[in-house]
Amino acid sequence: MTVMLPIASAACASRPPSPPPKPPPPPEVPADLRVCFGGLTEVPDRDLTVGDVERLWKDERKRSAAKTRCGERLLAWIDAILPGLR
């Protein structure tokens, strides 16, 4: 019996430490940020008039500006959540 006690305690001492707890999952990306990067300007499958080209160009500029603003909001959201994830 005295021989078994040191063997049992030696086995406990060599056990590897428990892994650290998993961090919580990151929050979901807000829906308004998830959808704002989609969509392209639809170009009709026909000869375009000068007015068509001007309208399409203006539409694409508006979409580009909206995507830039959305990207800025996405970066601000990431900056806001990063401290809580570290």
C-alpha cells in the first residue's frame, strides 16, 4: 500500500494543464452593414443613349459613395468590438 501512494501522486503531478477557456464568439455583423456592399448598377442589354450613360454613371457614383460610407461604418464597428475580443 505504501508503494502505491507515490505512484498515484506522481501520475497526478504529470497531468498537462487544462486548456484555456474558449473566447466568446464575436457578435454578428449588423444587418445594415451586411447588405450595403451588394448590388451593381444594372446595364440594359441594348444600345445606350447619352442620357442612359449619364443616368447609369450618376447611379454608380451614388452607389460608390454609399459603399464608402458603409465601409467606414464597418471599420468603426470593428474598432468598437475589438477591445472586447482581446
